[in-house]
Amino acid sequence: MQQLAEKSANAGGCKLCPKFTHTFSILGKKWNGLIIEALLVKDTMRFKDLSASINGCSDRVLCERLKELEDEHIVVRNTYKGENRIDYSLTERGQELREVMSTVHRWSDKWN
């Protein structure tokens, strides 16, 4: 397993693993954690339901975040042939964040 931080050979500083840094650039972006949590709680959601469940996030920003999460293969946009319906769900990669989100819940319950 690659360590979260490695000692930098030249400066004696700390260099974060690029994979870890990339993951936090996704999860740390405002609203992404709440989108993921909403989809973990309710497996599949329509845009309007996601929007209603995340207070303070504009529809424009929600649309941007969903697209970013799709690009990262965390969220999938489901369309249905012959129906005027679109909904969103987590991919297998997104579902694997369940344990991470559970840990965040326990931490926030303890410290907030």
C-alpha cells in the first residue's frame, strides 16, 4: 500500500501522494460529498430530488458537479429510451465511498 505522505528527498518536507491529492480534489470540492451522500442514501435520484435534498446548491452548480462526478466515474446519468426521464446513481466506484462517508459521519458526530 502506498503511503499517504512520503518524505521529500531534497527538502526534508512532506510530499502527498498524487492519487490521494486527486481524490481530495474531488471529495473536497463543495457539494460533492453531499451529492454522494444523497445517492448513497437513495440509490437513484432525479435531478429535482437531488436539488431539493441539497440546500443552498444552485441548479447550475449541481449540474456542474454531477458532470464532474460523471467524468470521474463516480456518478452515472441514466436515461431511459422512450421515456422523458433522467436520473442519477452511483457507479461501483461511487458505492465504494460508503465506508468513507460512514467514517466522516462518525467523526462529525464526535467533533461537531
